[in-house]
Amino acid sequence: MSANTNILLESGTNELEVVEFVIKYNDGSNSEKSQSFGVNVAKVREIIRMPKLTKMPNLPTVVYGVFALRGSIIPALDLRKYLYCDEIEQQNSKMIITEFNKIRVGLIVNDVSRIHRISWANITSPESMQDFDSEKSSIVGIIHLAEKTILMLDIEKIIADIDPSCAIDMNKPVSEFYSKPKAITAEDSVTIRRMISDRLNAAGFEINSFNNGSDAWEHLKSISARVAAGEKLSDICNVVITDIEMPMMDGYSLTKNIKDDPYLKSLPVIIFSSIISEEVLHKGHSVGANAQLTKPQIGELLETIRLLLEPTN
């Protein structure tokens, strides 16, 4: 089964397609239950029947094994083991082949249901829930349908938990900017958001950080009003760094809003996302992004900002 579709031929629609899949688990009362989860179609390369897996020594316990697919060796992650500490039944399971940050991972799931076309405005952030622990949770969005709730997984955080070397490179030395730039960041993953902030802080930035594009846009509208009243934009904000996948408003829509605003359109916008590839670069171009970078190399992000803000240095 291929997950490729013609979704989002136009950018800035604030829509996405979500592959819904099911994980079955035991709730502790010997009664098996099912939960629907979702992953962005943009991260899915294909969906296949369970391949033959080879057990490898010294792998994390949630990595069930590896398998070969068209010349590539791909690790297979048991999502039930990761989410519920209970191994999945391999028989009759499905494999979702994901790719992001130039990494391919197979997700073992019980079943794949369907593909939903959804507006980001209808995906709520779990951070608004009482007692929600964003540091521990792997959920970045909640989709409420009439008959069920779909939980959007933070696949990047899951992979970073398993193999920290796949996360943002935090070891490269950072040199401070000659000025103290002011940045706005929009990123729904608490792990990635913190990593970006840590590196920008080390480079001397002042940061306003938001967990979705909608909140970032509300803040930017207030900046637009201040500029309209006579303040200088560069004294308030120098650059916007945005993810693509976010509840309420995605990064394409946020970028389009900025570039359509007469008082903000000169503001450099960098799309910093795990789903950036040659196939989707035209979407960022169409909404006016000044640069598009894939995670996890934050060193390149800082150099790109330097070129945008300090072109003569």
C-alpha cells in the first residue's frame, strides 16, 4: 500500500492528511483495548505487510529487529512496546515505513485504518490538558472525530528517545552573533523546541517561543500593529523559525500570513522541519519562505540565520 497522495498541491491551506493506525493493548484487566494514532502522510513512504525481521544484538528493547527493503536495512520499532511496555503480536501486524530527517524507520502496528484529510485548526495541543507532562509525552496533537479520538505521535521524539544521536546536534560549538537578535520560534515538539532555544540562547538570541503557529501568529499580529504605529520591525523581531507540522496552524500558513502582511513581509522566515525534502521545497517557496532546512543539523540553521541577518559579515 502506498501512502503517496496528491494532498496539499497548494501551500497555506492549513490542511494535512493523516494515516490512522491502531495499537492494541492490555489495560491491566485482561481486556484488550484499541487506540487510534496518527502520523502525517508526509512522513510515510509506504505501508507493507510484516516483513521477516532479523534480531540484532545490543539494540534497544523497543527495536524488534531490522529488515531489508529495496537495498536498505531498516530498523523496526515496536510501537506497542514503546507506548505500553507490552510486545505486539507479530502475526497479522502491519509495517509503516516512515522517513524524516533522512532517516527511515519501520513502525510495527496492529492495523492501518485509513487516511483522513484534516485541518490543523481541528487538531488541539495536548499541552492545554490539565496535568499533561510535555517532557514525557510522545503526543503532539489530538484529533477529535465523531466516533473516535486520534492521537498524533511525535515520531521525532520517539526516535530521539531511542537514539539521541538522531536528535539535534548539540555538540557543535556556537559563536555569538555580533548583535543580540530577537527570534520567534514555532515548534510543537517540546524536545525540539527546547533544543532550538538552548542553541539560540547560546548564540545570544532573545527568544519568544510558541508551541503552535496560531499562537505565534497572534503574537506577530501584535508586532505588526506596533510597526504600523511607528516602531521599527528590526527592533522588535529579526527572524522567525517555524516547524511545518503544528496544531491549530501549520508553518506554511504561518509563513504565508507573515509574507502577506504589509508590515511583516520583510521579516526573514526559516522553515525548519523534519519533512523538508526536494519534493516539498516548492511549497515553502510558494509561501515566501526565505530558507528551508531539515532537522537535526542546527549548526546549519544558525549559519543560515547569520547569512540572513549579517550578510556583509
